[in-house]
Amino acid sequence: MIKVTVNGEPLQLDDGICVQDYLTRMRCDARSRGIAVAVNGEILLREQYGQKRLNEGDSLELVQMTAGG
């Protein structure tokens, strides 16, 4: 297990988990254009989600766009 921070909250995840797997676990549609992901302040392209492994101490920020009026 590794300890990371997700949107400011501490969380334990499986060692070696990638961003794509985490999003799938959280039931986020990573293909959606309405989701932005940054790891340690670096914004990722959607194509990088499956390759970017999370490590001990990483900070993950997820932002989901919403529309409304």
C-alpha cells in the first residue's frame, strides 16, 4: 500500500496503481473531456492516465467540470 493525497485528503492505494485504474475504481469516466487530472502539480493528458503510476507521497488533484445555469 502507498499513501497519497487526493484533492487534499489522505488516502491509501495499492502499490503500483496507475491514474487510469484509480479513476476506474472511483467510477470516473476518464474518457470524458470534463475531467482534469494533475499529479504533483503536473497536468496529465488523457493518453498518460494508463502509464502514470502513483508513488508514495504523490499528490493527485481531480477536477470535474459541470454545466448548469
